[in-house]
Amino acid sequence: MKPIRDYLTEPELAAHIQRSLDEDLGRGPTSGDHSSAASLDPEFQGIATLRAKESLVFAGCEVAEQVLHAVDPLLRINWAHRDGEHLEPGTAVAHVEGPLPSLLRAERTLLNYVQRLSGVATITQSYSALIADLPCKLLDTRKTTPGWRALEKWAVHVGGGSNHRIGLYDMVMLKDNHIDLAGGITQAVRRTERYLADRGLDLAIEVECRSLADVEESLGLESVTRIMLDNFTPDLCRTAVERIAGRKETEASGGITRETLRAYAETGVTFISVGALTHSAPAVDLNFKARLL
């Protein structure tokens, strides 16, 4: 499994966490957890248990550790389970010891991270398990929470999925708007070839196809590396895959659900992209209960 540092640098992760803590604790002379500061002795020591309340795939060990360290370096975590493990309700994921007010300051931010990341990992695993015996790869999309793309794409990886392009900068994808506004597939691709050559960019080109005629046109363009079969039925996907005959990568996309996923995978496509892995992943239920030592 890839570490989260393959997706965010240490400074990027630290900055992301600090923004989240500032959102909760505020900034400046009035910042802080006034509920804990007002009601608890600052010398109290405690232990908190992070526990799954539903069936889930856990993701977020390093993020949780960084949250705790940013709140108070005296907080110490002991993991019982790690990223990628499937947990049943009631499972203790980790125990955290340290100053009790610090545990409560960290609670909400820590939970926000691990509930969201584990939610993405859990829904991804539920999809990927359906096609685990097939060569087709399950891909995420750019339909992510603003500011969370790298984290959510890492969570997709934890859940057994694969990552599509990160953004608009690391792959060319010519979709319906590009194609229609450029005057057609061939025109859009030729302009793209000139653009990439002029700037010395080595980027893969994917073309969205809406018909078998589009597929045939794309097959004649050598620079196109992947053909997206957009909103094709499984039967039409199979026909397209047969015509492409391995000459280019293929990707099925558009409204594919758990119920239809396997039918698309069985057509022989190289990839299936599912936006729901991130845009529709519900946060899973974990809690963080503390007690005095």
C-alpha cells in the first residue's frame, strides 16, 4: 500500500491539518477549546479509544497521528489496526493517552479526517470487490471535495481502487465540450498535438467517444492513448472493445453503479471510472471516547 506521502508532501499535509484545526479552534487571542478549558483541570491525564461503530475499511493512521501531534506533542497513540483493514462494529482501532484537555481538542478534527477517509475507502472496497477476479481496473475521478483531492484519492487506493488523473495538468482528456467547440475529434486532437509539441509536454491523450463512429475516428489518431466509452451500454461497450482490439486502452464511464459494474467489467474494458467513489461516499461512524486515568 502506498503511503499518504506519495500523495501529499509533509508540509502540504501539515498545512491541511493546521487549516482544519484553525477552523475548529479559531485563531488569535480568543482561540481555543473553551468548553474543555473551562470545565477540566489542565493537569488531568486521560485515555481515549477510537472505535468503529459500523462495518468499515479504515484509512487515516498517519493523518490522525499528525493531528494529535499538532494539537499536543504529549499525546501518544497506540494502533490496534492499520490502514486498509476491514473492521466490524465495536472494534477498537487505537488508544490515545495524554493530557485530557488535549484529547478533547483533537477529537473533532481527528474524527472528521478518519470518518471521511474511511468512508471513501469503504465505498471503494465495496465496488472493487465486485470485479476483483477480472483484469479491469476501477478508477476514481476529479469529482472530489475541494481541498481534499489528494487525501480522497489516497483513500481510494486504500480501498483497492486505482487513481485516474490527479487534475487538469497531468493528462489530456478531450471531452464533449472540447470536441464540439474545436469542431470535432480529429480537430481537437490535432490542436492538442501541436500544443503539447510546442510546450515540450509528454502527456497521454484520452478522447471521450459518444458513438461507435467516434470510436472509429479515434482509432485512426495515433496520439490517442485511451478511448473513453461515455454512457455506452454494456453491449455497446463490448462491441467497441472488439473493434478496438487492444490497439488502445479503453475506459467505460457514465452512471455506472454497483449493480451494473460487473456487466461493464466483463465487456473487456481496461478501466471503469466511477465518480461516486468520492462524490457520494458517506462518512463512516467512528467515535473517540475519553476517560480519566
